[in-house]
Amino acid sequence: MKYIEEFQDPELARRLLDDIHATVTRPWALMEVCGGQTHTIIRHGIDQLLPEQIELIHGPGCPVCVTPLEVIDKALEIASRPEVIFCSFGDMLRVPGSGRDLFRVRSEGGDVRVVYSPLDALRIARQNPDREVVFFGIGFETTAPPNAMTVYQAKKLGIPNFSLLVSHVRVPPAIEAIMTSPSCRVQGFLAAGHVCSVMGMGEYPELAARHRVPIVVTGFEPLDILEGVRRAVLQLERGEHTVDNAYARAVRPEGNPAALAMLEDVFEVTDRAWRGIGVIPRSGWRLSARYRDFDAEHRFSVTDIATLEPAECRSGEVLQGLIKPHECEAFGTTCTPRNPLGATMVSSEGACAAYYLYRRLDIAAARKPETGTAPETAPETAPLEASPVV
Ligand code: SF4
């Protein structure tokens, strides 16, 4: 298939790997920002093919994983109300809140529906004028424009029974938070190509210069990842730290002007809590004052719900790249895709789910003699299929 198979070519992958092996002279730690990139890396064993001096640290770029527990609890509270039709992408239904998830709410009689576009939720609102229809709007800069467009349409068409529970997050402030953390080991970034296809690359040069890190805009197929690594390592070996676009087939430096204009109209930047990490200044979007009537948090008075994360789950450390998923005691034992303790085990883009899907047999073999706490090896429920939440 064009644009997919041609970026999985084994011969080209071998040549890129040879180039990287010939370039690297000392240890480097790179972070791939996006969970989709993490899955490609683990699925194809790219981390195991790279020179041992190169460590890939898995970043926080899984929107389902970083949506804070208290936002999940707000969704559960709203979805439980008899007057509400609660619409969401499929990924979010199994994400555990404090005591249950959206599947449980549905089994208890809540009207929870999986949709494939926020505009589907708007159509449901028009078809059900006597019900309140809420769409769960989460994700990075990639999903924010269609969600913004939906609210814009709701206002323009006069659909008062529609609202958005919004928890959008932005990548550049997360990179800033990672680089200013005392425990940071990251020396270069593979930036998320789809985010840059919307936002462009304008926010990155200042970050690269101030923290002296190369930032390479990278795609999602195996050759994309290898080319991103190759370019980042080349810069590091030369002592350079610039922004480079290795995903030019999708990313223009200025981004998508129409999407940017929609974001500017409907949203405003706000501080946002990231699950397991905490509040990152200016790292999110909320509805601007012009569209506040469509904010589900205000409409259903759930703004004061606050929740503590379960202590057993170390997803915050996973999301910051401080530990690998299998270094969590619960991995594959008390935490599996069927019984997840944290969102990183639920989401199709979560790092814990990636290790569970593609590495659990190796991890079980390595763990058993030492600890006796081998991950389950029986067939398991796979994480939910990828949705448009990115
Ligand atoms: S394995 Fe489970 S408990 Fe451990 S960090 Fe991942 S999601 Fe949390």
C-alpha cells in the first residue's frame, strides 16, 4: 500500500541502520514523543536493532494515557446522568477512573456511545433535542481542530443541547517540562509528525536552542523512525541542536492555517494537569469565553471533582521516561489490558500496552527465575483499537 509498505522496506531499513551504526561513537538518549511511534518501535524491535549506545526513551505522547484521573471521573459523573447521551472515541471506555470506567457506566444503564468523529455527536444532538449530548474531547493538537470545529458548528447552527468535555494538551510545554526536570536524561527528540502537520514547526526552534537539543520531526512507519534517529544522532555527534523535518511528506513548516484559525477562535491556552505528571503550565486548551456555554464541566457543575492517582501505578514515571513499563511491579501481574491499573495499559498507544503486546514473553522469561512474578502469558485482551484520538 502506497505510503505504508514503501516506508517498511527491509533493505532500506538495513541501509539506515548501517548508517546509524557507522555514525554513533558514544551513548545518546533520544525521546520519541508520540505513543504511536513507541508502538512502531516496540512492534518492529527497532530499539533492539539500534547500536547499544542509543537508548530510546518513551515519551508522554499518548493522549488517553495523560488524561487525568479527575477528568475521567468527571466523564463518569456526567455519563451517569439519565438526561445525558455521552459520546466518546472507543479508547476512553476502558480507561479506569477512581472506581469504574465508562463500560461499567453503560452496563449500569448509562447512555454511552462510541463515535468515530465529533461531528457524529453533533448529529446525535440534532436527532435528540430533548437530551443533553456530551462529546469527550481529549487529545493533542491533532484532534483539537475537529473538536473545535464541532463546537463552532454547534454555535453556528444553534444546537444548545451539545457540549464538550474538553481536556486537550499541547506538546511543546510538555517538552519544556521534561527538559527542566532534574531527572531528565533526554538529549534529543523525535517530535510527533502529525502534531506538526497541524501546528507547524514554529514553536520548536526556541526550545531546541535553549535546551541545546536536536528536535527532528518524525513520522510513524519504521523507516520514518530510523530516519528520525539517524538525523538526531548525526546532530548530536556534530554538537548541533536544530529543528529538522524528516516528515516533509506531511508537515509544512507553517502547519495547517485553516486548522490553526479554528483553534484560535474556539480555544484558549490554559494550565493543564497530565496524568501521573501533574500540572504543566500553558500545556492545554479550554473553550474560550465565546464558547463557554458549550463547556460540559460548567453545564454539569463538575468543576470541583478532584481525585488522587492509585499509588501502585507508576505510569507517571513511564510517561516521563524514568522507567520502562516492565520495571513496574504490577506489569503483567496485577495490571494487564483486561484489568488495567493505569491508562498506559489501556490505550492502543500506551507504552505499557506496547510492551505487553510485543514483549511480555521475553519479560516473563527474564523475570521468572529472579522474582517469581512473571507476567501472564495466556492470551489476553488486546488494548482497544486505535481511535482518532492522537
Ligand atoms: S504496568 Fe500498569 S500499573 Fe504499572 S505503570 Fe503501567 S499501567 Fe501503571
